[in-house]
Amino acid sequence: MVRFAVPPEQLDQLQPQSALQIEAEGWLDPLRGTVETIAPEVDTASQLVFVEARIEGSRPEHRLGTG
């Protein structure tokens, strides 16, 4: 599971159960996953909306400096 934040104006691109691709520092290949939850409100401190996604098939050997 990965948690990340997006600006409210990008929420129209995300829906629960939609597929997504994440480029993460330290990983050789983009991670693929599925949106699990989207917070119902904007975080007042960051002005972002938190999203949780389940990562599919991520293995430690895909990370830089391993294997």
C-alpha cells in the first residue's frame, strides 16, 4: 500500500479502483497499482487530498542498488 497526495484540481483523474502508474525515486521501473481510497476532504495544512493505492507486483529486486 502506498499513500500519496494530489492537488484537488487533479482529483478528476482518479477514482477508486482505477489503475495508475507511479514513478518512484529509487525504482527502476514505474510501479503499477489500483486506487483504493481517496480522502473526502482537502487537508487544511497541505491543501492536498490524500490517496491510498495498492501496488501490484512490486518486488525488492526492482529497486536501484539491490539484486
